[in-house]
Amino acid sequence: VQLVESGGGLVQPGGSLRLSCAASGFTFSSYVMRWFRQAPGKERELVAAISNAGGGTVYADSVKGRFTISGDNAKNTVYLQMNSLMPEDTAIYYCCAWALKPKPTYWGQGTQVTVSS
């Protein structure tokens, strides 16, 4: 099983990034895909989620209207389009695959996003 994130980097405030999470080794369409982030000294927080089965999405209030989560079941990939980035978006972003028990939860290794001028 693998979740491989990419697309992080350094961007100026107001800029955009698109994160990708390529999944393999499990039935992608059966899972809810989530993006979490963790800033230094803070707890990991849920940013956005999408159901691969129905396409429903949820967002943290702090990113609503700026971030968009999407998935491509044919490519087993989930994306996080991040626009109007702010310094407080700086964090390590993690991809997570979740399903009801007894299915296990899977995590990626994380990708750093830094928003700074």
C-alpha cells in the first residue's frame, strides 16, 4: 500500500499550489480520501475530504472557498487545489485513506507547503 504526495513547495501569499496523492495497493474507490495538515507546534487538522464512491466533499472552515479537493478514480489519485494561500496555511500536508472498520487507515509521508514572501 502506498500514498505518495507531491506538489508541495514554497509559494508567496496569494499564490496557488496543487497537491496530488497517488494511491496504490488498495481499493481506492471504497475509501474516503482526506487531506490533513500539521503546522509546527500544532495538532494535525483535517483540511478536506472526498468520498471516492459518491463524490461528496467536506472542508475545514479555514479553507472553504480557497481550497478544492477532487479525485480521479481512474488514476487512483486525489488532488488538493489551494488558492489564495496565506502564511497560516504553512504546514506539512498529509494524504489519508479512510474507510469503515475493519478496513485499515493509510497515510502518506507528507509534503511541505510554505507560504512566505
